[in-house]
Amino acid sequence: STLGLAPDAGHRYHHPEVKGVRRIPLRATRNHVYYVATDDAVLVLAVWGAVKGAGPDLGSLGSP
């Protein structure tokens, strides 16, 4: 997968509570994948519909 091979492919997404969040669009579905990459893994935080206007509430997740 793109995220597994190139976790820096997504754009940085600033979130005041969760550090290191990145976002990558899924053009065919108009969704965005919000994720955090570590040295060992890629943690998907949310798959969110881009048409909703605002991003997902990631604050309740804390930092990985």
C-alpha cells in the first residue's frame, strides 16, 4: 500500500492535540485517510468524507 511504502506521501494535517497527523486523499471515493506514521507502523486514525466540510474529531484519540 502507499501508506506502508511511503508514509510521508500524505500532507501534514495540523491538529492541536495529536502530533504528526497526515492526510491523504482517496480520489475515487472523495474520502481522506488521516493517519500517524511511526518507525514501526502506520496507524489509521480516521477515514473521513471530504464533502463533510470539516475534518474528524481526533482529539479524543490522544497521541499514539
